[in-house]
Amino acid sequence: MPYCQLFYHLVWSTKHREPRITPEVEPIIYNLLRTKAIGLGGTVFALNGSIEHVHLVTTIPSRIAVATFVGQVKGVASAKLNKSRPGAPPFYWQEEYGALPLMANACPMSSPMSKTRSNTTPSIVPFPSWNEPKAKKCA
């Protein structure tokens, strides 16, 4: 059986970068995003952002295309949020997103976020600078 473990730092924004991830909405939308990602077979390592965008560090199963995973996570979260708040301004994501692959040793392997973990202080895994010197070749 093949072994595959694919890590991504995903980033996307609210539609037109509108400030829709308010303190009231943040815990709800983050829980919806986390729950859907886990439901698709991902392991969520970090989830945070600002009032107009989200960062998600996760694994994506090799059987699911990145675009499909991101589309389902975003779509289900916004649809469920809108359904749960009738009369509130509608919540939409922009269509675009960023997906940056991570090496396994860059992820906090020992602390994936569970469905019940509080999202008050997660952090995004720092990325090395692209200008760092290349690793030495083994002799």
C-alpha cells in the first residue's frame, strides 16, 4: 500500500476582502472550517487569520485534489454559517486561494488541532526564507 502525507498552508480571503470574520463570527467559522477539513480526512495543525482572511495548515489526503478540498471546506463553512444566521449579511469567500506545500518537518506533528481544541492561540508554522542558502550536498 502506498504511503503519502501531504502538508499544505492554505490561505484565502473573504469576498472583496470585506471584514466579515468578526469576533462573533470567528469561532463559528473556524469550527466549521476545522470540522469539514477533518471530515474530508485532513489533520488540522493550525487555523487562524484576521478579519478578512484565513490561514489553515493541514494535511490533504492524496485521493482528494487540493482544489476540491479547499472548495469543499470553504463552501460548506460559508453555507452553514449563512444558514445558521438568517437575516445577517451573507458571508462569502473569494474564489481564489493560495496553497503552499510544506515539508513534514515544518509541521507541528505532535499537536494537531482536534475538533474540540480552543482556537484562541493557534499559530501558523513559520516558513523559511526563500533566500536561505541551499543545504550542502552529502559527500
